[in-house]
Amino acid sequence: VSHIDDGTPGQRDRLHLATWVAGELANLVDIPVVGNATYSGHAIGNVNNNGARYIAMGNFSQNWNFATRTGLASITNFDSLNVNLNTASGNGRDFSSTGLASGTSVAVTAAGVNGAFFRAPTDVAGVAPSGVGGQFSINATGNYQAAGTFVAKK
């Protein structure tokens, strides 16, 4: 990781062996407007730990309330760090973090997720989509930066 994207126009991130998420996004009209779902999966990312560069893995989970379009995303056991993020969506499908939640490791100074709900061919309109996926970033004390992707299924 050369640095974490801070939104500066024209900025480039350079990642060694970067990962990505691919799949069919859920249709906006098919996203339910009531109910809850829990998604479980994994997170993988590139780490720059005070100059030491390596790839780390951890667990990812997302608890989601379709009525309020809010949830809690958790990345745990990622290079000995745990991150809990409050998440929200404007359109019901695409979500992003709105701030750190309790249970986050003390060393974490900033973190974020951007993701979306993905569908499987067997998904039915009005029923929680089969999966979620997206990107995350973590900054921690000691010149620690990480960025990567997550995927999870219901």
C-alpha cells in the first residue's frame, strides 16, 4: 500500500497483488424494504506496517436492517485488529461506513468500507440479496495502513 485514498483528485493508489470483487449487483427495485439479514465472509488486503509490506486476511460480517437501510460491518482478526463500522445506504443497495462503532481495536485511528449487495441467479425480488462485497481501509497507530476487499454471503 503506498497510501490510503484520501479523496484527492488525480490520486493513485498502488497495491501489490491487489484483490477485487466481481459479481452482479442486486437490482434496486428488488431490494427489500423490511427485514434483516446477516452476511458472513472474509476480508483480504495489502498492509504497510511501518514499512513492512504483506497481505493479511480476516473475517467480515454485515448485519443489515433493510427498513432503516443501516447496519454494522465488522472486520475481525485482520492482522490482530478488529474494526466495527456503522453503515448506511441512500439507495438501499450501495452502502458505506458512517463511523467507527464500539468494539474497534484501540490502535485503529480510522477505517472505512464501501460496498454493495450482490445477487445470485436464484434471488427473488423483495428477499434479501445473497451477498455483499466491496472495499475497506484501515489506518492504525505506528504508521499502519491497510486496504483491500471483502465478500460475504447470507
